[in-house]
Amino acid sequence: MKIIAPSMLSCNFGKLEEEIEMVNQSEAGWFHLDVMDGVFVPNITFGTPILEVFKKYATKHLDAHLMIVNPENYIEKFASLGANTITVHYEACDNLQNTINQIKKLNVKAGVAINPDTDVSVLYSLINEIDLICLMSVFPGFSGQKFIPDTFERLEKLKKIITDKKSQALIQIDGGVSTDNAKKLVSLGADILVAGSFVFKSEDASTTIKKLNSVIN
């Protein structure tokens, strides 16, 4: 079963409880939570107070995507707020091995995200220790960006590494996902598709999630 993970960065924060409940009742499998610090990426989103709201109301897997510098300083806090997966950026970690170990010690799934200009081969040596690889299909920082077509080739390369190394890592695609590319992404090996503006800027978010889900499953 492939997973749709709505990116809550694109939801209406004025009606956050309602938006969370919509996802709870939808065919989405996960909540995707983009945490940005204005340093690692040129945007600031939300921090721990918003995570407390998700912990209270969300009934599905919480996927915290930390687009921040020094992520190791905040992992324990995000774990305590109910994150089921914590994803850090390869580009933001001085010692990725240590950061992965730190996440796993808290009984949380360890994810690693890589930017569009980072070669997937950088994860080769750690591929068997990573639970999720978030392949960025846009440059992180802002929602609503166009999907980068080179992602298809990068996805194929990443899937081959996972297969060759007999890794159990799941592949997540984040950025510009829509019904136009979802089927191809899954056919090339993607397990989880993050969709933000495509879902929340549509006429009916729940129906859009259902359409995406029907395309990939």
C-alpha cells in the first residue's frame, strides 16, 4: 500500500483543528510536517507549539521533516511531541550516523532528506540504517513549486541502491506531486508521496487526496 502524506504547511492554519480532522477522515496515511528555521532554508514555518496541536488531534502517523540547522538539538523534543518519523537533511548534519542513532534510540523512525542537487549516492554507506529517504523534487523552502523532472532519474538510481543493498528504506517524494506524476513516481519505486498545495489549494482537499490515492493504489 502506497501512502499519501499531505503537507500541512499548505493547510489553513486559521482552521487547523478542522484541517487535521479532515486528514484524519481522509484516505491519507500520514501527516507531513515541514519545520523550517529561516537559516537552512529561506523561510520560517512552525515549531513545537503547532506540533502540540497535532499531537492532541491527529490520529495518523506524524512525519516531522526538519529543514533546520543543528537538527540534533531538537530531536528529543520532536520525539516527545509524538513524531513517529523524524527526517533530517543530509546537508544539515555534521555527523549523519550519530544523528540517525540519536533518532532511533528514541524509538522513532529515522528519515534522511536530500536536496535536488545532492547525488543520491551519498547515502550508499548508510542505506541499511535509514528507515526513510525523502527525495526532494523541489528546492526546500516554499510550497507550490514546480516538480523538477530530473527527480525521475534520481528516483531510479536511489531505488537501485536500495535494491542492491537489500535495504528496507522507504522512498518519499516531496515537492510538486500531483495526479500528473504520481503514478510514474510509484512505478519507479516511490512509497510515500507528499502533496501540499495540490491538496489544500484544490476545491475539495479530501476528494483530491482520494484521487491521488486511487492513482497510486
